[in-house]
Amino acid sequence: MVAKELDARERKFIGYQSADMVTGKRKAALKYLGKILHDLVGNPFQPVRFEPEWRTDAVMGLAQGIDDDHAFDRLPILADALLEADCDEEAILRHCRGSEPHAADPLHVRGCWVIDRILDCEPEFLLGASNCFRKSGR
């Protein structure tokens, strides 16, 4: 009898733990998807301006290098180059530095809205083939 009670308790505990793990995995997956979406489109409710004069040789070279090498760890350097080009758009600088209030652990992927804006690209998922300063031959 005691063995049956222990077995029932274990099954109940394991079942609860398994359901909890599934819920946790789902939440983690949705959070990850949200981070990717934010990196691709930014905040659609707060439009960000980008002035053409911010596209200096240094900014363009860094943005192209980040895009080609998928080296998103260089985004803080890009923020410094944008500051030297007199960029005063806080949303761009915060995104590059990973200091956005909602992003405790920022995620950057190919198609990052800041890089696309600098390279004068429309997001590829909207256009299919993009027409921008990116080198061809991806």
C-alpha cells in the first residue's frame, strides 16, 4: 500500500513538473522570438529618423563589416562611429549599445533594423531580394 501511494505521488509530481517544463519552454521560445522580431523591425510605434549625412565612410564600413561577418558584438563600436557622425537618434544608439530599457539580454540577427537602415535596405523578409548597399553574393 505504501509503495502504491509513493508511486502515485511520484507520478503526480513528475506530471506537474513535466507540464511546468513545457510551459517554461514555450515562454522561453516566445521570449526568444520576440527578441528576434524586435531586432528585425525595432519599435513600429516609434518611428526613427536616419539622416543621410550619418552615412560616413567609417559608419558604412563598420555596418558592412558587421553585416558580412555577422559580428554583432561590434555594434557598440558602430554606436561610437554614429556619434562621431553627429547622430543624435537615441533609439539607434541604444539599440547598438544594447541598452534599451526592455532588453536585459539583447539579441542581434542578420537583418537588424539599424544595420538595414544604415545600408539603406528594406528588410529582406518584406521584399524578397533587396536593393541596397549590401554586397551581393551572400
